Amino acid sequence: MNDRQLTPKQIVAELDKYIIGQDKAKKSVAIAMRNRWRRQHVTSDLKDEIMPNNIIMIGPTGVGKTEIARRLANLAGAPFLKVEASKFTEVGYVGRDVESMIRDLTDLAVNMVKKEKAEEVQTKAEALAEERTLDALLPPPPSMRKKGVSTNALTAEQRQAQERWRRTREKLRSQLKDGLLDERQMEIEVPNDRFPIIEIFSPMGMEELGVNFQEMFSGMMPQKTKRRRVAVKEAAKIFVQQETQRLIDMEAVISDATARMENSGIIFVDELDKIAGEKSKMGPDVSREGVQRDLLPIVEGSNVMTKYGLVKTDHILFIAAGAFHISKPSDLIPEMQGRFPIRVELDSLSAADFVRILTEPKNALLKQYIAMLETEGVEVSFTKEAIREIARIATVVNERAENIGARRLHTVMTTLLEEIMFEAPENEKKRIRITKEMVAKSLTGIVEDEDLSRYIL
């Protein structure tokens, strides 16, 4: 388990680099994450009894709910999956069953651990790939291909041939490292990965198992190969991939990934409010309460079958979120409420928050646009008044139209900089300063025309 042992204060400090405000939510998730570390270090039998502090984050769209969960997972180096509760259906209906989220999380964990293992063996794989590339470019002489032949049994001519081969090989190695052979063509054997696609239809969501028939039959049938003509540079990459696969112990990867997923996995269940409340009286509806009841065993802790074997969900951290405009958390079935003991309300964002969001985070929107235009050699800067005007307009549009929180800043910025982004490659003016007047000129007309603002902003 990748455990950085961050304290709650350090976790909040890291989240502050990307998310403005929402201190209550940050504090709650920081405690929940630290509690997982504490559980790992409990030595008594109580370790298995300590359940995760599942959280419901309540707040309108665009205030930072998803971002908090995603950044939290990055800090922990934990497998993270975002799902939307409204996409799931009750067992027996067509659609995704709730267990598919555990299978998806397991896949993510395996890929995460596999990537880490690949980085560990990268140097060794590159060295082996280099030898294979040289062997393909310059096959060894016949006398070296025979195994168990003593050097003393070789003729003088065979020894000379071997020596010439070694010298030539070292010259090729030097040229290979200097990139002089990159475009040279060579023939290599590559696996023939073409397998028929087989779809499985079943009411229990068997299609989610993602059966890998190549792995299933690899031990029963010899692997087919085909010859391909490729550049030396591409061949070296193929060889590195093949050697990496050989060096990685997949059983250890699956074991590590399963342990990481079971003990530090995070599932972010968005739109939980959409499955709360009574069954719809109008139109087709898959029982909301039924989805909750299907979801309950996963959150409570159960065994789920994946293509890597059974995995336990007892200690996965579930962070749920929803606007809860129409329904309330108390509309959830009592058992589900009990499994989300911590509730945090997130604040709506003000114009002052928007100013901070535009400028303070590491990935602030202004920094992103400045960096993108720099690639065209255009230097863009914003006055403080311009930034405040952008924030004010975003707030006004959110109040008049649908409130989509900080996401509104993207639409405002795109509209503001549309002409500059379009003209940038041919623009002779390489320094542009965005002022309050320019912002007002570009955006005020759209804000005033409410009908138009619905479509553009």
C-alpha cells in the first residue's frame, strides 16, 4: 500500500493547493483518510472491526465535491473510481449492476500496480531489449548458436568469426545508443493478438467480467506470431514492452492490487440524491429504492467476483455526493443513511471565491490559458480589475441561469478569449493585456440578453 502517512493538517494543506474554500469538507475527508492509516496500524483483532468513515457531501454542482475526492485519492496513491448512482439499475433490469463498480475499481488497481512494477523493471527491460535488437540486426555466427560447444573445440577461423562479430556488435551498440540506426528497417517476430471478440449477455452483468480469452487459452495453445517490418526505434519499443511483461510477476501484481483496492480504494458515488425519494408516479422508472438496496451490501461489506478472483468491499471508502435540492439525505432508506454517518454541506461559491479559483490553485484557470497561449508565442496577462469582472459576470450568469458553480468560469473564459485563441497563430501582436473594459465589452451583451446567455454561457 502506497502510504504517505500524511497528517490531517497536511492533507488539508495539499487540498488547499487545488480547491478553494470548503474547509468543513476538507477536514472531514482528511480525518477519514487518516483513519485508514490508523486502522492499518492497529495491531489487535479490532483492526478488522474498524469500518471506514463513509461521507455524504451535500452541495450544488461545481463547488468542488468531485475534485476533493479525486485529489484525496491522488494523495493516497489509492485506486479511485467515480460513478453516477443514476446510471445503475435494480437487478433484473437492463443496465449496469452495482457490482460493476467493484470490478472497475479492481481493474484500475491492477493497472496502477502493473504500471508501478513496470517502472521498477524498466532499466532491466531496456537492457534486455537492447540485446534483442542487436541480435536481430546482427545474428550471431553459426558456431555461437550451438549450445555446449567448448571454445577449445573451435577452429581458428571460427574464433576469428566470433571476434569479428563481437567487434561489429559493439559498434552497432554504440550507433544504436546514439540514435544513428533509428530509421533503419528490420524484421521482427511479434505476437498475433487478433482474437475473436466474444460478447456475453446475461441478466447478472456477466459482460462486466471482461473475460480475457487470450490469457485463458495461453497455456493450452502455442502463441501465434507474425513477422513485421518496422524501424529499429519502433522495434526497440516493442522489445521493451515484451521484456517488461516477462519480468512482471502478474500473480504478485494481482495480490498487491487486491490488497490496495480492499484497504485503500475510494469510490465516489455522485448524484446519490437521484436515487433517493419515492418511486416516480409518472413514466418508466427503475425503483430508486431497489438500486439503494442493491448498493447497500457493497457499502456494508461483501464479496464480489471479479476476473481476478473474489474481492472484499468491507474497507473501501465511499464518498457520496448530491445536490439534494428536491430530496434530502433523510429520504434515503434507513440502512443506507446508517452507512454514511458523516454529512458535510458544501458552500455555494461567491464572486470572491471565483477570483481565488481563477488565480490561486496550482491548476488555476488563468494559468492554464496563459500556458496554452504561450505555446503560440503570445503573452497574455490580466489586470486585477479584469479578473474581478470575470468573477462578477460568472456569478451573475449563475444567478440568472442554471447555477453550475465554478464550471461557469470555463464557459466565461472560453467566450472571452475565443477571438484571441482563434487568431493566436497568425497574430503579430505577441503581448495582450486583458482589462476590465475588454471583459465588459466581450461579455456584458451576452449577460444582458438572458435568452442568449442560456445557449452561450
